[in-house]
Amino acid sequence: LLIADNLLDFSHLSYVHAKTLGGTTAIAQARPVIEKIDRQGQRGVKVSRFVQNVEASPFYRKFRAFDTPLDRWFIYDFLFPSTLLMQSGGRPVGDAPDDNSRAVLLHSCQTLTPETDTSTHYFFQQSHPATVQDETIKHIIFNSLIEAFNEDRDMITAQFHNLSDNAEDTMMPLHFDSALMQFRAMLKEAMAAEKR
């Protein structure tokens, strides 16, 4: 569940990914809106985080130069059993919310498949607008994401080694753990229902 926890709290972008995807502590300071999803056979949580007037992240600067700060967003559904569907991006401050002419727009699907009690396969897809035809952009995105996933892996591995066997039973959540605690409660409920 530590990988799911990581995906459910993007405040870590400010610290774990400061030199890659994040670039600003404002991401950690922005309070997300969290909604339960229980419709049309899908269950999970929706997390929306908006960060205004921040410098472009190192990741975005690989696409092009920005002469103004950006308004950034991260909107994602984390669905049972373990799939993240995300829309994220950033547009120059002052551009209208529906004007994406200068925006970075990214769409991602990430799925976790447990292999054993201590190992998980991590599948991901990241797309960008079809209007971006530059082949180097695809390589920039891929290599940047691999770098970020390696940062995540290092942090999650350290967490795993530092937690005792029963640590999850005594977790003391903080306010920014709301999404992961809601998801864990829903998952626990679903697992109990399966056993009945």
C-alpha cells in the first residue's frame, strides 16, 4: 500500500521530486479537494490539487522556456483495485482557464499489480497532445518519468525498511493523509465484503 499512499498524496512532489516533477513547495502547501468515487461500478477517490503562480518545474522547462509563472493542476482518480487516471498541466498565469495554447497538458494512467507481499509491478502510460510532434519530447517525458519513479522507489523502499511489521495498524494520519486514509478505509471495507 505504500506505493498507493505515494500516488494519493502529491505533496511529496515538493520534496521527493524537487529537481524533477515538482520544483516548488507550493504543491505541498496547496490543500487538495478529495471526493469519494462510487458510481457505475467504479470505486476510489478523486483528488484535485491546484497551485497558482509558481515557477515552471524542471520537467516543464525541458519542453520549452517559460517567461511567466504558471498555474498548475493535478486532477486524478485513484480507482480500485489500484489504477491512477490523471490529468495534469500548467498554463501561464493570466491565460484563460480554457486557453491551452501555451499550456503543458499531460494525461497519465498508472496501474499497480502486486506480485508478492513485498513486490509490485508498476505500469505507466503518459501522453501529451497530438499536436506536439517532436520525437524528442517523447524521450524527454519517458526519461523524466523514469527518473521520478526511481526517486519514488528510493523513498518507498526506505519507508518500507523503516516500518515495523504492525506499523500500518497504528498509523497516525495527518490532515494531508486524507485521500490515502479514505482509500485505505474503502479498500478494507471491500476486502471484508469479499470474505463474507
